[in-house]
Amino acid sequence: MIRSYSRRQLFQLAGAAALLRSRIAVAQQPTPPTSPRPRAEYVSSNSFPEPAKRSTVGLIHGEDRRKNAYNALMAIDKELQPKLVQKKYVVIKPNNVSTRNQLAATHVDALRGIIDYISERFKGPVVIAESSAGETLEGYENFNYNRLVSEYPQQKVKLVDLNQEAKFERIALLDADLHIAPVRLAARLFDPDSFVICSAMLKTHNTVIATLSVKNMVLGAPLHQAPKETPRWNDKRKYHVGLRQTHYNMLLTAQKMQPYWGATLIDGFEGMEGSGPGSGTPVDSKIAIASTDYIAADRIGAESMGINPEWLGYLLYCGQIGLGQYDLSKIDVIGASMADIRKSYRMHPDIERELQWQGPMKELPFNLGWMAPPSEQHSAYMLG
């Protein structure tokens, strides 16, 4: 049976056929891969971006302090060399909180181990620079640093008192009343032409639990008056203005200094426990720790002393804002086993008071202007 169609019906059939062909063609094409829908990420007000990069730490255990220092730096040689060759000279910052008690100060053999490593890879001069709490040059003489000048003629070793050099950069800290306080930091530690090596120690501390790489750099940078200078002044004291302010001010200083940090060597051949950082007793640890990441090195240092790293507020803060790797699972340790070298250091007698930075700040009054309904604000004020 032949059916006749009107002109309009013929156009409708043609359109339907074209639509059908287009759908068949689309159906025959390969299906493109689907991307997962982006998920909204909840960001806590207390969270900071964590460093994704892993960090490497050399951990050496041995019977010779000088060799330990050298071998710890050798363990991170692949990371250290490319940064070292870009600089014009090396600055070694020792830890001389005392200029008379050797246990409280960087040992000359630790410096020898560092310079041994440098001398094989770097032809530029070496500057040993410190701003001791006492008279820096007195410490250099008492601890035999002066001998390094003749022992390493190729490195043109120079001993510098940062207080006497008297060149500085400023930073604003918080004082005991939470007001702004200017502090002078040694300018040499901010020289882009220098490769700064921290020569730290394993010691307990009377304010911030332990002093390692970050503490050595941050509290070694503030200046005080040069010998015989008057009137007397001391910017180091501006950090001892309260438990919380001390940790926070150390963070602010570390944040300013960190771009200029090259590497750190923590000498733990003979650590200090108890009444550190100046009057404690020795611990026979016989280790050395090295890294281009000061935060990672200090994390391993705290672990080696059997100290809960969360007690070190300044170090926790530095890790939280990404100045280095604080996460132990992202730190690769080369050399000795942590389990084999860990010792439980006796804490400072004031440890309970030192840890009060962790709790609520009850000494402050209530906050004005908090977002309570108007009807409640007056009663809150009266109950304050």
C-alpha cells in the first residue's frame, strides 16, 4: 500500500531522520573520561600549609667529635654542595652562651669538623661570628678558636665579634605588655653572599625547654653593647618577656632569618641536661646531626634527647608556618638509628613552669567587643 504525504509531512520526516542520524553518530563516538567533581575543602582557622617536601638529616654516632661533625655533613653532601658553591664566603655561628664553661659552648673540634668538610669543597674565606651573652672574644680565646686561623690558612679564617662589628637589621617584637619593641639583629647573618652554618649543641634550657639550631641562631643574632661601650644595652633581654612572648618572638625572628640559613651541625658528642643552657651536667651522647633544614634537624635533636617535640613552642610554630619539615614521617634520617642513640635527658628544674605556655592565657582580662547579643554584653561586662 502506497501512502501519500503532504509537503509539510515530508519536511517533518526529513528533519526527524537528520536528528536520528546525529544521535547515532554521537552514540558511536568514544566516551571521554570523566573528571571527579572538585570537593570543597574545609580549612580550619588553626591550620597552616604543611611543607610537602621531605627533608634529609644526617645522624652520626661515633667516638670522635671532629669526625662525627665531618661525617654528618658528608651524609647530606648532595643537598649541601649545590647551595654552598653559590656563595662567596662561609659564616659559622657557634653557640657561646658562656665564655668560660666549655660544656655550655661550641667545642673547637666541632668547628674543625665543619671546616674540614668546607675545605674540600669551597675555596672562599670562613668567618666565625658570634654575639655571645658575655665578651665574645674572651670566649674565642678560652675555647682555643684562635688556633683555627693558623690551622686553616687556605680558608683565611677570621674571628668576628658581632657586637663589636655593630652592623644590624631591625625587627619588631612584642614586649611584656604586648607592645611593639624594636630589636637589633646582626647584619652579617643576613648577607646574601654568605653561606650560614649553625654550629649548635644539645642542651636543655631554662625557658624554652631545649636549645638547638633555631635557638642558637635566633638568640645569637640580637646584639648588645660592644666591650667598653656606654651606655650599656642588651637586645637579647627583649626576648625574655614572658613564656608565650618568648616563643612567639623566636618565631618572628626565625621567619626573618630562615631565607639566609645554609646548613646546621648540632654537636651532641657531649650534651647538657638539667640546668641548661649554662650550668647543666654532661650527657655522653656521642652524636652529630646535620641538615639544610634547621627545623628537621631540631626535631631529630629533640627526639635524640627524649624530649616531647611539642614542648618546644618555637619549633612547633616554625613547623606550622612552613619554615621547615616538622613532621617526623617526612624526615629521612641517614646514618645511625634513632632507637640506638636516644637518651632521656633530665629536664630543667623549672620544666613545669616552662610548659605553661601550652595552656590558656588566664592572666589576660576578657575581650572587649566580642560578638554577643546587645542584651548580654552589659551583663558580661559586669561579670568580667
